[in-house]
Amino acid sequence: MQQQKVLDNIIKDCFWDLNFTDKDIKDIINSKDIKRKSFLFNKILLNSTNLFMDLKIFSNDDLKILIEKFEVPKFNYDYIFRRKNIVEVYFLDKPLLIDELKWVA
């Protein structure tokens, strides 16, 4: 039930302009093709309104590879950098690099 909500959300937020189904997303998740997984990861990272929940569809191993492999493009750099850093902090326990979100003592 929860997984179906996640898949529906991904389709709504990330694939509104394409004819993707939940089966298509499941096929990507279950494949060994890192390029396909990277495509899906990028769509979720850039467009999801429920980022952490949606990214949990990937295995921890895949997620680690996809996060570390992702390069922030020059276009819309600040927005994408922030989203990537938040994902790094949440999933990989990396340092928070966004000054406005750091706790100040």
C-alpha cells in the first residue's frame, strides 16, 4: 500500500510529462542498469515533493552510488546543490553544507 503511494507520487511529480507507469519504475528499480537508475534518481532528486520517501525505493547500496555519482549541473545550481546536500546528510550522514540550515551555538 505504502509503496503504491510512493510510486503514484513519483509519477505525479516526476513523470507528469511522460507516459510512465508504476511497472516502468519497478522495472528500473529491479534492473542492474545503473544508467536507468540514474535517470530515475535524477528525476526524483530534481522534482519530487516527498524527496526522502521517494528515494527510499532504491536499495541503500544503489542510493549510495547514485548520490555520490550525481554531479550538480550549472543550471539551477543553488537549488539542486541544496537538494543533493540534504539527501547526502539524510542518507549518507555527510556534513551539512547549507549555512542557513546549520544550528548556531
